Amino acid sequence: MNRLLVIAGLAVLPLSALAQEAPPFKAPFGCAQSWDASTYDTHGFGVDDPDMIDFKYWKDRTRKSEPETQNLTLGQAIRASAAGVVERDDLFPDDENGLVRRLRIKHNDDWTTVHLHSRIDPVLLEVGRKVAIGEVIAYAGRSGTGFNNAHIHYVQSENDEARRVTFDGVPLATHAGDSSTWGLDASDQAERVVSSNCTGNEFARWRSGGDDYILRYQPNTGRVRITRMEADASAGTHTWSSGDGAWGRNWTHIVPYRAGGVQHILRYSARSGRATFYEVEAGGAGLNKVADTTTWRPGWTLLRRIEHDGDSYVFAYDSISGYNEILLVSSGGDHVSIKHAHYDAKGWTHVLGFDEGDSQYLLYYKAATGRIEIRRMDLVVGSSAGATRIELTPVYEGDRNPGWTHLVLARSGGELYMVGYRATNGRTAIWRIASSRSGPSRVAQFNLSRKWDIVTTLPNGGNPRIMFYGVDRGDMRVFALEADGAGLDGFDTADWQGGWR
């Protein structure tokens, strides 16, 4: 007879009740990080064979015996597996180990994820707040686990019934009902899970006075830094750095844009909707706030800069509802005009802008399915004097391989190329976009290391470079895009401090 238990709104059912469909869940930890997955009998608070997984992060990924291995789970960022809404964040008592923090995210009408044992500080999340995929929602801890047992206890459930954990459409080998899969963390018996939770991981970058600049933000400390990259795209010079705590931990998106001929930076919090606008000093020497912090719509999961017809726009998208807006931003930052607003398909993970002739195009990509759409942006004069709106006209629809965690556009030799990188296995591909109507055509495919979290383009005066950065280690490497798009040539390496986003 099948057994059923309801624990604080979470029911555990046998494997036979697997769902047929689910959101495109990502692992709940950092891009390209590799964690051990394990479970055990009676994991579900005394119930046999629940589909609940414990994740631990170990220093030694080669599985050497103690004392080389070290549990580094405590304090690691826990990231939202998919866009959703906070349904509950509370504490409940454990008889032996005190209070357990329980965070539950609702992703649609049927699906939720539950996270247990994270740190009780910082403060609990507000119920009803939207979260973006990949957003930090907590920090790994040991609430209710005992002193030396920090881990992420993670559950995916459909209609309050626990299901087999699935990432990127692939079920984990570690699962309920088969004790041979349960594993033992920090050993060869544990399943290693590599995270593809990388959406939006791209440094804010811009070109000014013939130099390339990037702005980095350190969520753990609230620190901000501007770096001018050298002409040969080497490590560069830090032109300005704030003190710790300058920005706090709550900013989820940082977007560069130009207005009034001057470089600006927008920072945004999906949690509160707060938006702040800064002017960048000449030579990247600092940031000056140009307007009081204002409130935008909370919960945007994707923000992108678009330069069109001499103006700067921000493309804002909510993957939960599909709602999106294109906002015209001014030099003062406090004047924002909406030129486009409508509901779209849900689940887009990348939106990239490019020019072709006198027209601007947007390329949409959905990592879960590999779907690609290209749409032309048209400015349409309204009925009142000077009023305009933006219309998006589809010009291409197609499918490419699903699962690309990073996509960037770069021009080389007069051609437009799209570089794709898959953090889970290091697979890299390059496509040429000869025409918006014909879509991308692949010209190269090869393998790189799978340790990179952030991928950013550096125009470098028309000779594009692709920068790869590892958040954990702080290492950085720059590649030159070959003129014919046939590959990437290793160009420079550097050691940076870790933790930048």
C-alpha cells in the first residue's frame, strides 16, 4: 500500500505519481558549481523514500579522502530554480535541533519548490514577493540540522505532492524508491550535479573614449568596482571602487545605457522594484546619482539595454506572466516613458538586441526548448503630435539546441555572430546571423572548461573579445573571436577576486 504524509503543506507520494510536465527548473545554486546530491531512507521526517534531496558543496571535487575534503556549503548562495512568488518563509521547530527555516516558492498554479535549513539571517522574505530565476533567495545554513551538517534540503512538488527532482528537463539519478541511487556525499557514490542556473550572468559593460569598461557588483559585500580594460583586452586597471556595503545585497539587475551622450548605470531590485540611476564620471572615475530612487514594477526577471535610433531603452520582462515593457530612459533617470507594453510567451531566458541596416532587432531564446524568435522594432508615430510607440514584428522563428546558459552577440569581419556557452559541460558554439530573416546558422562547435559563470563581450574597437569569469575562483580569461567566426583564440588570463556579479 502506498504511504502518504503531509508535512506543512507538502505531501510526499510514490514515484509512480510523477508529473508529466514541469517548469524548466535549474539547480538551486550558483552557475557551473558542482554539488553532491544524496538522500536516504525516511528522509521525509520519518517517511520512507521521499523525493527530497540534500545538496552539499565540497572543496575537493576530485573525491580524495579526508582531510582534503571540506564542506563549504555554509553561506553559499541559494538561487531560485525558476521564476516565482514567495508563498511562505517561516520557521518551524525540530525536536532535536531547534528551529528550521522553510522557504517555499510558487512557480505557477501547480508547481512549487521548498528549501529547508537555510540561514535564519538575513531577514525572511516577504510573502507575495516575486523572484527571478537565479536570484539569491537565501544562504545555505544549518537551521535545524545540527552544528556540522550544513546543506540544502530541496523539494520540487506538484499540487503539494513531491516529485522526482528534475533540472533542465533531466531527472536526477538520485531519487526515491531505489536505495542504490541514494549516494554518500563527498564520495564517488554521490551524484555530482552541475548547475546551469546562469540566466543573465553578464557584467555591465560599455565603451567610452576608445576604452572598454566593465562594472562589477559583489552581492555578499555590497561593493562596486569599475575596471578599464586595456587595449589588448588584458586584465585592465581598476578606475574606481566603493567601500563595502555601498550598494547592499538586494540589487538583482545592473544595466548600462547612454543618455544625453553620457554613460549611465541603472540598478534595479526585483524584490522591491526600486530603481536608481547613476551617471558615470569620465574615465570611469566614479558614479554620481542623477535622481532619487524610484519604484518600478517589481518582479522583472530580465532587463536588457537596447540602443535604437539614437535613444536608450530598457527591455523589461517577467517570465512568470510573460508581461514585458520597453522603457525609454532619460539622462535624468527620473523620466521614464513606456513605448511598448504587452503580454508575451512565458519562459524566455535571453533577449539580445542587434542592428541590421537601419533597423533594430530583438532575438529571443528559451533555454528549456531551444526556441528562437527574431522580431523587428519599429517606431510608430501616434495620433497626437510627437507621440510614438514601439511595435514588434516577427521575422524569424526556429529552434536550436536547448540548454545554452549564456548567449552573447559580437561583430567580426563585418558579420554578426552569436556565441553560445553551456556551463554544465563546457560546450561552446558559434552561429552566424547573416540575415534577421534567415536566423542563426552554426559555423563552429567545440569544448571549453565548464567552470565559467559569466560571459561578457568586449567590443575592443571592432575587434571583439569574449570574457569568461569564474565567480568562485575569481579567475578570468579573454578570447578573441576569429574573423570568420570559426572559433575563439585564447588571448589573456588574470586572477580577480571572486564573488563579483
